[in-house]
Amino acid sequence: RMVLHRSVLKTKAEIYDKTNAHEEIISLLPILSRRHILNSKYLEQLQISAYTGFLGNSSKTNDLEKIRESWKKIPKKIRNHPSILAGYVKVLFRVRQYAQAEKILRKRIEQEWDANLVALYGEIITDKPERILKKLESWAVNHENDPGVGIARARQCMQAGLWGQARTMINDLLK
């Protein structure tokens, strides 16, 4: 087995990154990490970009089984990163798997608060927006001034046809 020089590995990673060769980057990640070839910030950025692109590619056919298989291939530690999780949820939205997206988001938000994921929670399409609004209200108790909660609540109010409340929430956010 040939051991590649650090500069060769770094150049390969950069080329793969620029050409959106997500699976190639993913295959390089372990050695890049193990040998500390890239600084940690760039390595994390590369991981997020590669796995987000990988999920996006798997969803192009709208094949739910393929999407789920791709999600399972992503290491658990990386799956928990808010950007990766948000990418997966957006893929689920695209294939109209809102109930599954809601469950994933709710569990993650309740484990570890993330304003961007909360705002994304507001994009869930449901025939029972009151249930989503109730959950958002309970979160708002401890995160009253969080813009993610405000955005999510306004979106769900619009979905429920509560236009006046949505307008008030948006005005409050803008203040």
C-alpha cells in the first residue's frame, strides 16, 4: 500500500472540494484527520460540505430508501452536527417526510438547543400546526428572545391561518 505525501493528500482534498467530489472527500477524511494534514477548522468545513453534498446527491431521485441508507452511512458524531442534520431535514422536506423530519428535529432541539434548527422546525408542513405551535410555545418559555423560536412561531401561525399573530411576531422580531 502506497503512503501519499502530505502535500499530495492536501492537494487531492482541495481538488475534490472544488469539484464537489463528495464521496472522494469522504473517503479521504479519515487519513486527513489521522495525519493532521488540514487545520481543524478547514477539516470540519470539508466534512460538512462533503456530507451535505453526499445527502443532496442521494436525494436527487427522491428515493426515500436511498436517502435513509445514505443518512445511515454518515458517522453518528457527524450526523449530530447542526448543519448536517439541517441538510438531512431539508432532504426529508423535499420528499414530503414532514412527520419524520419533525421527530428528528424535536429530539435534537430538546437535547441541545440550536436557533437555526428551531427556525427550520417552523418550516414543517402539517395538518395540525397547533401541535407544532404548542411545542414552540413551550420552548419559548426558556428561550423567549431567541430569533429561531420567533421565526418558527410566525411560520406556523401563517400555516394555521393566524395572520394577525404571525404579523405581530414578525414585527416583534424586527424590533
